[in-house]
Amino acid sequence: MYSYHTPDQYMPFSSTSDIRDEQLNPSTLHQLHEQGEHYRYALEAAGVGTWDWNMLRQTIHWDGLCQELFGFPNESTVTYTEVIRHIHPDDHVLLRQAIRAAIQSPHNRTCDVQFRTIIDGKQRWLDGKGKAYFDEENRLYRFAGIVRDVTEEVYTRHILQDNASIFTSITQAVPVALWMSDQQGYTTYTSKKWADWTGRDLDSHLGLGWLDAIVMEDREQAARVFQGDFQARRPHRSEFRIKHLDGSIRWVDCSGNPHYDSNGIFKGYVGAVLDITDRVITQQKLEISQDHFYNLIWQAPFAIGLYVTEDIRIEMANDALLRMWSKDSSVIGKKLGDALPELKGQPFEAILKEVYRTGIPYETQEERAELYDGDRLRPYWFKFTYKPLKNERGEVWSILHMAVDITERVLARQKIADAEANLRLAIDTAELGTWHLDLRDRTLSLSDRISDWLGMEPVSNLESILLRIHRKDLEHVGTSLNRAIEAGYSEPCNEEFTIVHRTTGQQRIVHAQARTLMDEDGVAYALTGTAQDITNQKLVKQELERLVQQRTEALRLSNLELEHSNENLRQFAFVASHDLQEPLRKIQSFITLLYNSDAKQLSSKGVSTLDRIHASASRMSTLISDLLVFSSLTQKEIPMAEVSLSKLVGEVLEDLEESIRQANVQLDVGPLPIVWGNASQLKQLLQNFLTNALKFGASDRINHIRISGSEAAEEAIETFNGFVRRYHWIEISDSGIGFEPTYQDRIFQMFQRLHSKEKYEGTGIGLAVCRKVAENHQGSITVSSIPDQGTTFRVNLPATPPLPMS
């Protein structure tokens, strides 16, 4: 029969049972023993110990592993009381409850519990599993099971639990949201911070749900960047905006890296999201501030530039600075030395590098620089500052260059200095004296020269100086001074008067000039001026006036004599030519009679002589005609009017029609201006030029004759005897035989010929007539010629009547 104690009376593992093995035969026992050995070896290999609780004997029978785990080495059977002493006191209740549940359960007769043992102060965790066995009458007769050492597992679990707790605390404490994804890129974890930022529960962000919190405008790009990095297994980094359910928006910086296990197998991504809203807002404000700063620089009326890096690279230069450099925007981004090579040998780049190195500003009120003005270097002067700009660490990151072009001011100052030096030189050279009258205290400050003239101290009172002015000039000098003071700066004092030396009585004639100085209220407070000793000039002037009057009278008499001589010459030329023409006509008539009546009776030599007489008579007739023409040009007065050169050329061409027809000529007449002149003389001029062009044409080619002119309103302006005139020009060019340039002046002289009369007929008067016509019109003639290529005559003729000079 069976008897047992309940769990309330005994601790676990104290069961009783009948040992009925005696009823089994030896063969069965042997088989059971072998099976038990196999079972025992398998459990030992798995680290599992077995135990069997006999309640009748109140002993526990167990294997070697259990002996070791409970601290009973080499004791295969122990009492319950001995075992309980090795169980941790805190786990007694837990074990009792587990055993009671197994015994009292009508269905599940097992228990599974973890507890601790303490052996020699060392704690060990065990995992025990047992089963209660009941007989046919439902009475407990045995409780047996297994036990396993789970100390490392429990400690590991505790560590993991602690780590999980720490991880949770960290994720809640750090200012970033943490996330993880699986191998497919789906989010498997997000920390609470992400939920706080979005207002959504954590589960809604798993998978691809995290994209729903991103602002619509940023969502597509954020997904594309993540997928690209994920597929490439590279570190991920992106910035985007997320939106809270309450509508607030924040900027975040999302970063992550691929995660691999210890075997190198890709497990997904691990990353963090940082709230960068403040940074972005600060950056935006900085950009706005920077844009405002750059706009101020670009719109500044003076030159501003920004240089970065130790090699002084141009980061920015406004239009004023680019104009100062004579450069365009292509220099931005270049080193200063490369962009402006003209600065080589000048100190500016070295100064900038020193400012960058030391962080000490450089400022100058005036510095000279050689810069390009177009394609040439010229000096400029600048007032400028090199100011280092530093970051939050106090490091120089750029240099601000501000400059003002003061070249005009410096040049003006130099001009003033030069003018003052020149004035002093002029005063010394012209032997001028200077003086200054202070109207407030009526004192007169004199230069050394004036002091010597007057025999007075350099500073004297006005009354004592007035005593040194000659009695005859004192009144008008006083009147002039008063008038200048009343009129102010607008009316200077300008007087000539005589002064008398205080001790020697020497008299000098001086020319004094002065300006009135006014204060800010418009009240005259001083007169300042100069004085020059013109005594000798006055004497010289008087002598010159006497000589001029004498010479003028002599010139008048000479002009009368010359005019009388010219008139006599004109009369002589007229009478002589008429007196010569009459016998010449008779000679020509007799020659004609001889040709008609006696030519057949003459020998060939006689006929030749007669031909030569006839030719000589013809030349004589032409010469007399030319002399008459030239004589007529010396008339004192010739009528002038507007003359159309185009019309005159047309008339001349009609007169020369036969000569033109017989010559091998190509004639080209362009538009010609209207000039102010005498039509008859100008026609003679044109006829002479055209006759020359026809006469001296080349025999082996067509002679191109071109007549052209200009009506340009801005043609040359010349002055004669106080009158101003505007001029037009006309050119007559040919492609004839030409002449050597050394003969340019000779051809206009009377009776000068460059060729023999046998080769080219003529009297040598034609071009002299042309020059005289030009002179009569206050014009001029120039000529250019190249042998065997042609000649060009250019005549300048007045376009208008003489106008008085303004």
C-alpha cells in the first residue's frame, strides 16, 4: 500500500513510492537498465541532470550532474532536509507553488520553475522540470524530473534586459530619434523621439510608414535618396522636413549605415534622425544676412572685395572694384596675383597675406597703385582698409577690402602744389610783390619786395602806406579800394599808380591787383593781392608806341608807293601786251600770205624756216594772252559770290570738248560743292588744271581723270586777318606721266617748265595762274605726284564769306 506526505508538509522532491522492481524478471531488468544508461548518457551530453524523489524514504536519488549542481559531490542519495539548505531562501515559496500546482492540477501534472542554489557563497541558477505520478486510485507515489544549469542564460537575459532598459533610457534621453530597418529596407524600429516629433504612434512608422510624416514636397526625394543608398549599401545621409499632426514643421538630418552580423551577413540599416530646425533657421537667417551683406557690397558706391584662403583668392568683387581694376567678373575665383599680374612688384598681395596670417587690420589714408587704364598702366591713389573677418574660433577666414579712389583729390592737391610753386616762381620771375590788407585792424602785410619799394616795415598800418602813394593817384586808388570792398569777391581791384619811397623819394609806377575775401556772413574782412613794378614797361611801351607810329606811317607811304607801282605795272602789262599783239598779228598775217602764195617756190629749208616762224609767233601770242590773264588777277578788288563748281566744270568741259574727244581719256566727275568766290577766276583755274591733265597723259594707256569734292560741314576752319572761314576742297587727279616730288614747289613758279617745249607745248604760266587764283580767294593748293602713275591737285576754297572772329 502507499503513503505520502503533502507538499505543505514537505518541500519539493520528497515523494514516496513502492518499489515494485522486484516483480520484474532479470531479463526485463537488464533491458530497462540498458535503456536507462542510454537515456542517462544522452541527458549528460545535453547538460541535463535527472532526479527522483522518494517520499516514503524522504530521499532524493539523482545523477552525478545533479550532485554537482546542488553541491553534493559523490552523494547519489540525499535527504530533502539536506537539499533545502542549498536552495536560495527567496525561491522557497516559488518552488512550493510550482509543485502544488502540478499535484493539484487535474490535467497538467508537470511543473517548470527556475530557482537558485547557493554553494559556498556562489549562486547558481537552475531550470527544473518535474512530473507527479499517481496510481489508479489517484494517489501520488512518485515525483521525478530533470534539472539544467541556466546560470549563463539567466545572466545573459538579465544583461539583455538591463541593456534594453539602458537603450530605452538612452533613446528617451538623447536628442535624436533612432531607427532600424530589415534586409528589405522596411523600418522595424523607431524610438519614441520620432513619435514625439510627428504626433503619431510608433507602429504607424514601421515598414514605409515613416514616409507619411515627411512633408509632401520632400517625400519623393527622401525616399529616392534612401533607396539609392540602401541598394548601394553605402552610408545614408539626407535632410528633409517632417510634419506634426498639429501642423508644426521641423527640419531633420537623417543618417544611417548598413549593419552586418558577425558572419558578415547584411541585416539591414541602423541610423539616427537629428532635429536641425534651429540650425536650418539659423542658416536661413545667416543666408538672409549674408545676402543682405552681399547686396550692400554690390550696391555700395565705393569698391568692396572679399578675399579667402592664404593665397588670397578673390571670393567677391563689386562693380566699383572691378571698374577700379579695369577687369570683369571672370577674375572672381582666381588668385589676386593671377587676376591682376600688374600688381607684381607692388606691396598689396604681401600686405593681404600678412593680414591673413596675423589677423591685424591694415588701413591707409593714401596709397599709390599702378593699375591698367584700358591698355596702359597709370598711377592711382586709394584710401583703403584690409579688415580680417574671423569665425567663432577666432580664425581668419576672409579679408574684407574697402577702397575709395582718391586719385582726383591727390592730383588736385598736386596741381595746387604745382600751381603754388609755379605761382611763387612766376612771382619771382615777374618780380611781383604780394600784400594783404586786414580790414578789421587796418594793417597791411607786405612782401620784402614791396617793403623795399616803399621803404616801409613788412607790417604797417594802412594810413602810413597811403602816404606813400603819389598825390595825383591817391583819390582813384582809394575809390577803387572802396569799390572792391563794397562789391565783394565779384569785382577785383585793378589799378596802376605811382608810389614814392619813404626816404629816397624814388618813384615807381606799379600795377596792383587784389581780391576781396568774405566771411561766412558775406562781410568783407580782407583784401589780398599782388603788385608789379611796371616803370620800365611803361617807358618801353611809350618808346614802342612811338616806333610803331613811325613805322606805321612809313608802311602807309610804302603801301601807297607799292600800289602806285602795281597800277603802273598793270598799265604797262596791258599796254605792252596790246602794243605787242598788233605787230604779232601782222607777222602772222604775212606768214599766212607766204604760205598761200609763195610756199611752192620755197625750198624745203625755206618751208621749214617758215614753219618755225609760224610756231614761234603762235607761242608769242599764247604767252601774251597768259600774261594778260595773270595781270588781270592782280586787281585790288574782285567781286565774290556763291559759285557752283559743278556748273563751272560743265562749262570747261564744253570748251575742251574737242581736246577731250581727241585724247585717250576716261573722265569721272563727282558731286562738287558750292564755294564763295569769283566765277571767272575759278573757271580759269579749273580749265588750267584740266588742260594740264589732258596734255600730260600717258601715250600707252587710257588717262583716267577724276574731279571730286567735299561739302563736309566740318572741313577745315582757318583764320585770316581776324576773320574765320570754313573751307571745302576739290581734287583733280589723273593717271598721266606724273613728276618727281622734288618739283612740287617749282611747278607753280612763273615760266617754269619740267619738259621741253618741243615735247609738250605751253608757256609755264598756267599753274602760276592757278596759285594766284587760290591766293585771291584766301585758299591754298597742294599737289602730290608719282612718276608714271599720275598727279593729284587739291584746292581748298572758302565755303562762306569771311566771318568776324567771336
